[in-house]
Amino acid sequence: MGRVSWRLLGGIGFALPLLLGGCASSGVREACLKVRADDDLAFYDGQPHVTVLHIWPLSDPLGFEQTTEEGLLSLLSDDKRARGQAGERRELPVKPGSRFTRRLSFPGETTTLGLLADFYQAPGVEAGRRKDMVEADCGWLFGWFGVPKLHLTRHDLLVE
């Protein structure tokens, strides 16, 4: 191979990890979330409201998966840890109509993010989907692809 070809291969070897978006290094896992909220987010009393999205970094998702929404809400009030939790829980306020991407740092053993949207539950209103899990990842190609997308509606947390 000529001199130019070796340089090209070296450049590709350097750029490939950046393009693929390796997120875990030095004991830290970078996780990204794309969030989209409807204009009528958490609608009650005739108007939308800010909703807090609680994020648990998990090394083992089984405990989170088996915990009910009410059980997770009780963890918030008691400031306790979920089973399989790898680090500190984060809170992300979401405003009605907002759209944003967040990059968060968690302990390196984090593999999954447990999510709970803390919607107000008005009496007599059927509860929506408030709990889900996504892979702790920042996607690839500089985060253009593969980043978990969350859609918060009037009373639901949806992973797209």
C-alpha cells in the first residue's frame, strides 16, 4: 500500500470510535435522551403543567421492571434506592411543548435507564403509561442515530 492509503486507514481508525459514539470510558457512561412534550402535557384544571421525569441509572433492570409505579413513587418520598440502581437518581423537569436533547453522565456500570414521568393523577382520571426503560446510550454518528426518544403526552410516557 502506498503512503496515502496508510494515512487514510489511520484516519478511519481514529474517526471510527467517534462516529460510532462509544459512551463508556473511565468508569463513566454517557447516556442521551431526546425529549418531546406535547403542548397539553400533564393537563388538568384546564391547563398544562411541567412534569418531572425521574431517571434511575440501572446496572440490573430486573428490580426496576418488577417495581410498580406506586413503589417507585414511594422511593422518591423516602429517598431510597431502587434495586439494581447504579448511581444517583436524576430529575429532569419537562415543560409543555418543549423539545430537547440531554446528555447525562452516570457510573460506568449503568446499562439501562429506568424512567418515571411524575404526572399529576387527578381523581377519576384513568392513569396513563408513566414508567419505561431505555438503553443507556448516546447512539452513533455523533448521536444523530440511535438516541432513545421520549414522547410525553397528556398523561403518557412513550418511547419511540
